[in-house]
Amino acid sequence: IGSMLELGYITMLSFLCFAFSYLGKDLPANYNEAKCVTFSLLVYLISWLAFSTVYIVSRGKYSIIVNVIAVLASVLGILGGYFLPKVYIIVLKPQLNTAAHFQNCIQMYTTKKSEN
């Protein structure tokens, strides 16, 4: 019963995080991390839904392999979807990783919102 409670809790947290990150998609484009988080959580949820489906259908010798693939897919999805865009900005576009650029993006967003 303990593992079922843990699985239910993790599932609830995953869906809540996905819902809140989806709601944050209207933030300014350069300030918006919600798209990366939403994509990462979508990969996470899809990998675990696929694992659950395969595990229920075939409880054979391949269940451990499918579990490992689901864990790797979810971890790589979260790491790749969330951290790769940050590494791209830091390594390949350092001019976008300054406080002045960040403040300018926020100022442009607030001016655009006040004009509408």
C-alpha cells in the first residue's frame, strides 16, 4: 500500500506541475520557462503512461527493461527539455544572458501589455 500511495502522490504532483506550467505560457517570451517545463513534464507523463500500459499488458520478463526505459526517458526528458535551452543560451548566445537584456525584455513586455 505504501508504494501505491507514493505513486499516487507523484502522479498528483506531476499533473499539478504540468497544469501550472501550462497556465504560465503567456509570460514574456524571453522570461518564459514554462514552455520548457511543460515539454519536460509532457515527456515525463508520456513515458510513465507508456510504462504503465506495457506493464499492465505484459507482466513478463520484459517488465524490468520497460521500467528502466521509462525511468531513463523521464529523466532525459526533464534534463533535456529544461536544461538544454539554458545551456544553449549560456554557451552559444552569452549576449542574451545578461541582466541588462533581461531587464529590457521585461520592460518591453510591460510596455506591450500596457498598450493593449
